[in-house]
Amino acid sequence: MPWQLKQKHMENLINLRIELPQEVINKLELVIIETVTKTIKAHVDNIREEPKIYTRKEAAQALRITLPTLRQYEIQGRLIPKRSGRRVLYPKHIIEHFIGAL
């Protein structure tokens, strides 16, 4: 940036300095740390959560079976999915119940 442009840019900046008591600064720091910690924890918890509804592919992976085997279990009535239009979905409790019954 040429010197003249930089100088004009610098003239547009406003220097603002606020003097706060140390007690207020300490409280602000605690609020910021608490807020950031809660936000990070919420995001980490969301990342760790397993899906509540599985697609066919996810269900097969969770059960460690192939898609054709999953289809056979459907036909046999061993696993009963929910349907939403053309989508075939498995609620988490159905997958857990099936695993528990093995």
C-alpha cells in the first residue's frame, strides 16, 4: 500500500481506550472463559453423539453385516425399519434391541 493511502487509512481509525477496574476485568475474563468452555463442550458432545436414526448403509455398518443381509433380516421380520417416502430408516432403539437379542 503506498504511503499516502496508508496514511489516509490510518487517519480513519479511532483509538479508543477504556480504563476498567481490575475487578471488572477479572469478572469479564471469567464470563468469557465460561462461555467458551460451554460452547466447546456442547460442540464436542454433538460430535460424539451417535445418530438417532440410521440409514440402511449406517445400520449395516453398525451391525457389521452387508446390505443384502440387512434386506434378508427385513424380509424375515427380524429388523423392521421405518419408511419415509422411499427412504428406509432404522431408529437407534431398533438397532440396539437387535444387537441385544443376538
